[in-house]
Amino acid sequence: MSSISAGSLASPWRDIRALRADPPGFAAIDEARRKEFGASLQQAEEFAAAASDSGYATKPLQLYYGLSQGFRAVCAAHLDADWRRFGHGLTLSDAHADALIDYVVKPVPRPLDLHTGAMSVVGEEPLSESVTIGELLAALIEFRDFEIPEMDLPRPLFLASPLQRHHVAGNEGPAPAPFLMIAVIGLSDCPDASALSKAIEPYPALDGAVPTTWPLDPERPGGIKPGGMGWIDRDGVAYFQSEDPQGTFPVFRLPFDGDNPLVYRAALERLGVAHPDDSLLRVVQPATSKTLHPLGALVPWWALLLGLSSLARYHASQWNGALAIDHEPIAPALERVIDLAEEIVPLYLLDGLTTGPEQRKRTPVLGRASNRCPA
């Protein structure tokens, strides 16, 4: 059997391969599931090995089928019923698009489709509306540092609580309204509070958030005095000065229901995926043009690889043209995202095989700001 034994994929695939002798979940006690588990993981690993030996013209095909076969093993291990899955659940629209980033991936849900089953295991909502290849590229948490030529779409943001504890307003009468205080990482410089408010409009999780005005009220219960450590004034807005080399981050106030530390923590956690090194650091993604909710962490990778594999298979000349590195501005971004997928796919797969939705570890690495403040 062909297997991956060197390079960046060696470690996760070695860990995945070891599970075949000691399957998790239902695959450990049901012989039919165990056989499907092992066979699916063998195919997933061989697809990954083929991808590592292929050029960009065909890599998306092997990467997508490696992902999908790997998650058939996840379903065999962790779905309590209807674990055998049939059909992709997504498709690339037949409509021709002049630009690659304008091609559309759309859901085609059917009973027991793989996409829906896999997302139920990892705790994400399956794709529910059509989305363009460009929007999928922009939604990738791990790809947010890379510029995508000829495309200006909002990218994922990171949220931190500068106080990391419960915080309640004290200047709004005898019954102060509780709110979260969050520093937003990933917004480029904005000239004023109005521009900051406009910059967060694409992010449903931040609906109702307003920039924290300066000076901060020193009498507010739990508050930080103006000029206190970590706080600076920038054009009448409070910014948090981080020790991180990324610099300073605007601080927003976001109302929530509740008035104790546990409720505060729960409200912060609902904003997005947690960073592995700090449970108070969250990730928020923008809504796409046709969806009313943001995509998850795995969903955009899944849909993007389905879309790129379909382009490679059914629109080969257009796909090869987009990869023409000598004259296509988007070609470097496509190469980078495919290279990144080779590293990311086995990490998501290993996570799905070994942890439940509440224990997921495949979360993003912080990056520099790449958004531009709206005009």
C-alpha cells in the first residue's frame, strides 16, 4: 500500500493510521463499522499520498476524495445511526463563470448524504445556501493571511476579552445593562468609531456591538481606569495595547443577557470557534452574500475542495488556465491554498476521528490583519 512517510503530513497520517488497529467509537464494537472504518482510512491515506506526488492540475481531486473517504470512517465510528453515507451533498453549479472565483458551490441535500453526516459529527451546520469559490477562499480561517487578487471580501476576525472576566456597565442608571468587552483582532486601521462600526457589519456574531468610547468610566464596576495598563485612546475610541507584536486592537461593547461570570463566559464562547491556547479567544467569520449565517471552520474547506476538484475534472482547460503562474494573478493564491489543504485535511480528519464537537482542537493560528477599513 502506498503511504505517506515523510514531510509535513507524516505525523498526522501516522496517528490516523494507528487508529485502524484500535478504532474509536462504534467501530470498536461493530464488525461492519470496523471494516468500513479501516477501508475508508486506507483509501483516504492513499489519496493523500497521490496528492503529494501530483501537480496542482490534479491535486484537488485527490485532496477532496481523501477528505470525503476519511470522513466516511468518521461517520462509521461516531454516527449512532445511518452511518453509511451516499452522495456528496454538494455540487458545483453547471452555470459557466468567466472568473474561477465566481463559480458556485451549492448544496444538494439528499437522505444520508456524506456532507450532512460529517458535519453532524463535528458539530457544524452543513452548507445551506449557494456560495462562490471566492467566498469560500475568504472564509478559510487558516488562509486569512493570504491576499486573494481581484477580490475584496471580509475575512475571519479574532476576538479577545481584554479583561478576561465579567464586566458590567455602571453609568446607565441604577440597573446597569451587562455587556461583553471584546478586542477585535484583524481590522486594519479605521479613522473613527463610525468606520469601525461599518467594518464589523459583515459579521453576524458582532451584531449590536459598538466601539467603546474614550475616556473609559473609572467608576464603572469592574472597569479599567483611563491610562491604565494596556489601554490607549485613538480618535476617541478605546484600544487595547497587546504585548503581541500585532499591536493595538479596537475594543467593542456587545450587550448580552445575564449578570454573572458564567453567563459572561458562555456569551463570549457563543461568538465563535475557540483558539486552542486560550478559551477566551474566539474566531468570527463573515456571512456570505446569500447565507444568513457564517460558515464554520471545516465547511469552507469541504465545499472549496469539492468545487476545485469539480473544476479540475469538468472544466480542465479553465482550471489549467487559472493555474498559469506566468500571467494569472490568482495562480499563486490557488497554489498556496492547495498546499495548505494538504496540511489541513489530515488535521481536521484526525480531530473528527478522535474528539467530539465540544473538544475540537483543529482551530486557527493567529495572523496579521488583512482586512481593509471600508471607505
